[in-house]
Amino acid sequence: MNNRAPDDVGSVRALLFDLGGVVLEFDFKRAFRVWADRACCDPAELERRFSFDEAYEQHERGELDAAGYFTALRRNLGLTLSDEEIVSGWNDIYLALVPGMSALLSAASQRLSLYAFTNSNPTHKSAWASRFADELSVFRSIFVSSDLGLRKPDPEAFIAVAERIGFQVSELLFFDDTPENVDGARTVGMRAVLVESSADVGEALLRLGIEVETPDEVDP
């Protein structure tokens, strides 16, 4: 898949970013380690049993509440942990901003409106929204799948986000690290960039005429 910014970027009026993997670093293995420590079992076995199944997707669409999802999760993983113990691992996956993204977002926000669209659930949202409140304040709005009732890569999700922003889908440039989500955006006519590193975001910004000063370029 082509991960470069499209050539026809002249009509881009706003940028739309995925959070996890594009803006925020996360490591799901941390959850397995926390749960394994609480349950005295092997984290590799928990990872093997875990899947992003229908219950997970329902939870991210707001169709299944946290208690319902954690019940399904305990069953799939063979755990007897309490909801509080599940949450202690569930919310331990977020690390920091992806290196280089702070400068990129700051530069981009001087020229265009920035928005985010993430597949997430209320429990995770409570973690990243509070932990990274300052860093995420650069976004005018953050659209969360569990609030929308729609999740990526559903094409209708991108249409709904564009409508809430108030722009045509073709006026948004979307950044995501998952090929299926990029395809979903492109299906409805939204420009999209597959992000494998922050360099892909930087290249896209350059094609929009936005130059980002790196630390090496700053005068002492």
C-alpha cells in the first residue's frame, strides 16, 4: 500500500489523526504482564488466548459496556480477576507520545485544524484523555468510536466524523497506522496516509507546504 500523502492536497482543510500507534505509543503486552502477575500465570499464554473479537468490537462501538466486555474477556483468558484488576492492566498499555509527533502536530496546527479519530472504549478513553490531556489539547475534537457508535474501518464512521467536523470527506487528510483503516477512509473519498513512522507524517506535511524544524536545526 502507498503510504505517501496524495498529490492532490490543495483542497485539504483539516487533518485527522488516529491516536494509538500514530500519536500515542502503546504496548498491549503490558496488560498481559499485569494480569499474569495478578493471576500467577504465563503472560505469553494470555496473549495467545486474547483476540480482538466481536465482543471487543462491540465494546468499541458502545454496544457492550465495560462490565459485559470484561466478563467476556475473563472467559476467553481463563481468568478470575476482578474488574478492578482487569482495569489495572487494561489501562497500563499507554506509554508516551510517538517520538517526533509533538513538533509535527505543533507545526501543523499553525496552518490547519487538527482532529483525531480513535477506535477506543470508555475505560481506555478515561486513561489516555487524562494522562495526555496537555499533549492532546492540540486537537479541536477527538472522535471516539464508542461515542459515535461506529468504528474504523467502517466507511460510515468516516462519513460521520466528517459531518461532525463540518467538512467534506475529500477536504480531510487522514493518518492511520492500520491498512484496513486507511482503505476504509479512501473508500469514501477521504485522502489518507498509512503511517509506519512519524517520518510519514512529516513527509505529508511537507507536501502541504508545512516545514517542521527538527532539534538539530535549532540554533544553540
